[in-house]
Amino acid sequence: MVNASKLLYKYASLKNITAVTAIACAGLAVSQSTTIDQFIRRRLDACFGRGDNPQDDPTCNVSTDDQATVHHVINNLTKSDYKRKSSPALNATFFKQLTWLFKILIPKWKSREMALLTLHSLALICRSFISIYVAGLEGRVVKYIVQKRFRTFLINISKWIAVAIPATFVNSSIRYMENKLGLAFRDRLVHYSYNAYFRNQTYYRISNLDSRLTNADECLTEDIRQFCSSIAHLYSQLTKPVLDVILMTLALFRLAIKQRGYSYIGLFAPPTLAYTVVYCTARLLRRVSPKFGKLTAREAQLRGNLRYVHSRLITNSEEIAFYSGHKVEHNLLYQSYHALANHLEFIFRKRLWYVMLEQFLMKYCWSATGMVMIALPVLLNRDEDANTISSEVVSERTQTLTTARHLLASTADAFERIMSSLKEITELAGYTSRVHEMLMVFKDIGEGHYIRKTVSSINNDNDGNSQNESFDTNERGVVTESQDFTIQLNNVAVITPNRDIIVPNLTLQITDGMHLLITGPNGCGKSSLFRILSGLWPIFKGEMKKPPVSSLFYIPQRPYMSLGTLRDQIIYPDAKADMIAKGISDSDLERILDIVCLNYVVQREGGWDAINDWSDVLSGGEKQRVGTARLFYHMPKFALLDECTSAVSIDVEGKIYQAAKDKGIILLTISHRPSLWKYHTHVLQFDGEGGWRLEELNTEVRLSLKDEKEKLESQLAGVPLMQKRLLELCSLLGEDSVLANIEDNQYQD
């Protein structure tokens, strides 16, 4: 009993108790990390004032219902399609997608990417052979140290230093070729993606006619970069370890065969043990590995959503400032970031235990296995007696063990990189899924296939199972190209991408010499008709004949100002080389600016080659006149003018319209200005309820009718006030109004 007490006291010292307690607390802290995080956050809020100052919390001024709405909006932006899609994983779908993308990255054997891949492979092979040579050299150095052969030792140290030069160059070349290969893959994929993105106005249709891809900018930038970098890194991360495993195993076999009195058990037992341990490790890690591909794809979606909310705030900053809507936008931005932060914290927790198990198996279990492998050939040597070993045998054995240790360390490192690459492959599956999905959506939209969802309500379940109605707008009307440069619509339905029917049946014909004025209330289909004529929206019913898109030129109310020189603004979307090819000079552009009364801008801004942020430099009226100047530069057959001169004075507006008519341009104008009636021959009126009327425009009759309308409106404006005063007088006098008796008699009749 006394001995037991002494033993307990010996091992229950303060140092051991402290160590055990620290380990237990660390384990408890890790297992309860979420609870402790919440406790720390509450204490920090209390200490640093966030809990005392409600104005600092972006969610404190938002009601519970508003927070639920914001949460639903964030989920719609990021999770609407996420749970319905299959999770990215190492399966047949992943390899099929990767094979399809490889055909884009390496289109043929004789390509730049293939040459870089070959050079990269040669560098990896050279590095493996250098590792084997260095292992043997290290063994010889140790041997000569044991034998105390100073001169031979110096010679081998010189070889060690000499081989470091090509070794470091090869290592640097591997990293250089990896980056070069990733950039080459990215160039090829970006070129392919951009071509698909701009083909058939996909950049417009992807956000206006289709809803499968919410953040195309994120996919075209970050996802492509991550995919190409990951695939280039994985090639290096997998190829060299596989080569190392093969070559190091052969080197170990040769080393074992050279030993005196080796046995077959001592020869085959170490590799059998090694591959058994590696196989068991791989099976165990594969079984407990989190779904990194799914987590990576989700992270990319959340990052894209956060960037989208930021860009949306910048784009609409003026409107938000006017409305003082910073609290709502602050809350949206905070919720987007909070969703990303929570997801990253979830990933970190998943990786904590996985990395711990991975390090335990690969670092400590494999190290122990390596020591056993080194010891087996010696312990199982059948021809040697420990009492009769000479110094020569000891030095050779030291050389062998040193070389074997180096080779085994390199082999273990190779296996570890292969095992770690499995996690990176699952992450690559996430990037592959998103890039493949993006290109498939681009392809579908380029072929005219659109899928769009409409959300009926925001009061859905929190798990994302909302009642969304999806439809595939594959049914199309007939669109043909007219040879006589006329526009004909026969029973065409004006339908929005959301399948809202604005005009169920529209029939009209626009011929040469006909100028059409389009009027109607807001949302009646005026601009929608222009989108259909320009080919931005498909037609789902009816037949339309129209000239080529090149003979139609659309000018919106807010013209787009591109990045570039002043000349680029006038000739947009042409470049300077296109202008020269058309035989147009700067003098011709000055004459165009004379028509729109904008020639003073050239001198004010410093010439045609001046570069500015033209959206800020030019006023609203000047930007509209730049838009009309483009009309006289391109000289189309039809001009689609959507309130394009609303900020221009009437005299300049009249000059522009008259010049366009004189040059033979057919005008299709959306405007409510009576001053433009005289420049048009017909008027198309929408009533806002699906009806329409097309008739000739008689300017004099229409002006007289408008004058009569305005006169009656001014006369009737005071009638409600007069009727109210009449009722007050009748009440004070206690009499009935004569007008009331007249109305009663008319009602009885």
C-alpha cells in the first residue's frame, strides 16, 4: 500500500496534473467551441459598447419580420438552387465534366499548353532522380564520417554543394512551370468563356431572360482563376509524388538486394507493411473526410453574393442616399457577410478534426512504420552475428540506413502529398461544377433556351423549399429577315421574360417613308416592342419580319458612355480602325456634332483623343446629344428612339429630328412631347390593358384636340371645390340645391 502511494505521488506531480488538466481543457474548449465563441462575443459586446449602443448594430433597428425578409432575400440570392443541385464529389459526373473542360484547356496535342505540360513533366522527373541521387550521396557522406576518411568526405560534400545548383533550379522551374501552366489554362478558358458570353447577346440574356446563373461576374473571374490554379497545382502535386513513390520503391529494392545475407522476408515485408498502412490510412480518411467539394462550391456562391451586394450598393448609391436607405442596405450587406463568415467558421471546424486525424496518421503512424521498415532488413538478416560485425560492415550498414531513411522520408512525403491531394481534388470538384455549369448555361442561352423562375411568396420554409414555378420558354414565334427593309408584325404577342402578357395580339407594318410615334401609359409595352425588334426578347407567338439588326439603331433615354476617348463616344460601338475603314474622318465627326449642337465639347475637353469618365463629365442633355450623334455616324435604316431627347431643348430636338428625316432614316419614337408630332406620319397608341390602335397622325387635328382637352381640364379643375362649397351653403341655409333637383329628374327620366 505504501509502495502504491509512493507510485501515485510520483506520477501525480504538479507538472503532470497541470499537463493533463490543460489537455482536458483544450479538448473541452474545442468540443464546445460554438458555446465559447458566443460567450466571448457577448463579453466583448458588453465591454466595448456594442451591446450598450444600439445604433452600432445594423440589425437592431430592423423588426423581426424585416429580418426574416432580409434572411429570405439572402437565401434567394445564394441558396435557391443550391440544395436542388447534386453535391460536387469524386464521381462519374465530376470526371465527365473535367474531361469536357480538358478539351477546352488542351484543344490539340500540338498546342502551347501541351508543350508547357511536357516541360513541367520533365522538370518533375528530373527532380525525382535528383532526390534519389541526393539520398545515395547522403548515405556515402555518413559512411565516410564513420570510417573517418576526411579527404573522401570533403569530395562528397563538394558534390553535395554542386548538386544543389541544378536541384534548386529544378525546384524553381517546377514552381515557375506550374504558374505558367495555370496562366495558360486560364487564358484558354477565359478566351472560350468570353466568346460564349458575348455570343448572341448572352451577357444581356443571362440576367434578363434566364435565372440559372446569378453571379456571372464571379464565375468569369474568381471561379475560372481558382479552377485553373487548382488543376495546375494538382498536376504538380500528384505527378511528382507518384513518380517519387515508384522510383523510391525501386531504389529501396535495389538497396535491400545489395545487403549481405538478405532474406526474402526482410526484402518484401517492409514494402508490404508500408502499402498496408497507406491503404488503411486512405480508406479511413476517405470515410471520415468532409464534403469539401460541396463546401467549396457553397463558399464560392456566398463570396459571389457578397460581391454582388457590394456592386449593387455602388451602382445605386445615389438613389439609396436620396431615400436615406443606408440602414436597409447596411443590414443586407451585413447579412451577406454574416452568411459567408458562418460558412467559413463551419469549414474551419470541419477541418480541425480532419487535419488532426490526418496528421496523426501521416506523421506519427507513418514515422513509426518507417522505423519498423528500416529495422526489419537488419533484424531479419540471417547471415550475421551481432558479436562478429566488423567496422566495414558497420559503416556500410550506416550508409544503407541513412540512404534508406532519406528514401523512406521522401516516399512518406510523397504519400502524404497524395493523400492531401484527395482533399484538394474534392475542392476542385466544386470549382469544376461551377465552371461547367456556367459554360453550359452560356451554351443554352446562345442557342435560345431560357429557364426562369418566379417566386410566388417570401413566406416559405427556411430550408429553401419554396414554391417556385420553373418553366422553359422553348416555344417560339416565327422571325424572318425581310428583303425589302420593312417591319411586319402579324399577331405578335408582347410577353416579358416573366411571362407577363402586355399585348396579346399586335399587328402592324412599317414601310419606307413611314415615321411612327408610339405613346401610352407606363408599362404598356412601348420599350418592350423595341426589345423585340432589336432581338433582345424572343417572341412566343405570331410572326415577325424585320431587316437585319445592323439596320436598326436603338437610342435609350440614358445613353451608355464607354471607356475611352471622346471620339470613341461618338462612333460607339465602332473603334477608330473601323471608322477609318469606313472612310470617315474627324472632320466628318465635327459636322455630325454641328447637327446636334455639340461641337463646343471637342475644344472644351481637349480634343478628340481626350480620355475622361464621360458619364460624369457630360451633362444629361449632352449625353443624349452624343447618343443622337451616333445615329448620324452609323446612318441606319431605322432609328428606335426611346425618349432619347427628353433633356434636350425643343429647338435642338427639332433640328435633330428634321436632319434624321432628311437623311432618309425611318423614325420609331417613344415620346409624349407634342412638339415631335409633326415629324411623324403615324401614331401607335397603347391603352395599358393590352389594347392598341394604329392610325395616321394629323398634327393639326391632334393639336386642336389636345388644346380642347387642356381647356376642359382647366375648367373642370375647380368643379369639385365649387360642389363642396355649394353643399356647405345649402346646409347653412337649410335649402336644397336646384342642381340636385335637376339631377334627380334626369335620373328618373
